[in-house]
Amino acid sequence: MTECNNTTIELPKEVQVLHHYIDLEKNRFGNRLDISLNIQGDIHSNRIPPLLLMPFLENSFKHGANEMTEQAWISMDLDVDGSLLKFKLINGKPHEDVSVKNSSQIGLLNVQRRLELLYPNAHELRITKNDDTFVVVLTIQLDKVKLPDAS
């Protein structure tokens, strides 16, 4: 995928990458995974920096589904209204609190920093953990992307 070298890609391509990743994980988990995907709105009129949403999805598998001994589940909603993207990802997590993973915290810090650089004052990221779920809610004004200078 050479698009990852571009500063932005078409949103449908980003969604396709998410679908491919989910398909790989479905093959690995088989019947142990219950996944719900809901994509609404006009995704065809917008662009997004490549792989911006992927770390959240990877974390939902790595630190949620992988650690669950019972039925693993993930719910992903992506809604685009004009240039406003709303992304919500919820996954189950094990009841016993497995030791905090530094790699998860580092990954989330990296994506938060990337959002701050690309969408200053044009995004909101809320991450909520409770006893049995992990929730990510991200809102981005896609038309407010601040691209690096091409110098």
C-alpha cells in the first residue's frame, strides 16, 4: 500500500484497511469473536491521514479480545456527516485487570500526539475504561487537517 507515503488518502481506502484487518482477526479468532461494524454517512467525499484509526482497532484486539477467556466482542461505529467524522470503538476486556500494558499506553500517546499535530483544535478524543469495557470516541473535523510543509 503506497498510500501510506501520502499525507492523506481517500476515506474509503482507510475503511477498507480496517475491514482487511478485521477479516484477518476474524480468521484467527473464529467463533470466539463477535464483531459489529456500522459505517454511515458519506465516506466518499473525505480524505484522512493514512492509518490514523488503525491503532485504536489494533488495541481493541491486542488488549481486549486477545486477553478475554470468554466470548470476545468489539463494536465499531464510523459516521461521517459532511466533513465531521465520528468514530466510536467499544470492546470487552477481561474481568481480572491484567497488568497495565506500557505498549498500549505508548501507542495511545503516539496517536494522541499525531491527532494534535494533524488536527489542532479540530478533534476530540475520549477514552473511557470501566470494569468490563474500553471505549474510544473520536470526533475529527476532516477538512481542518494541518499538513506538514512539503519543504
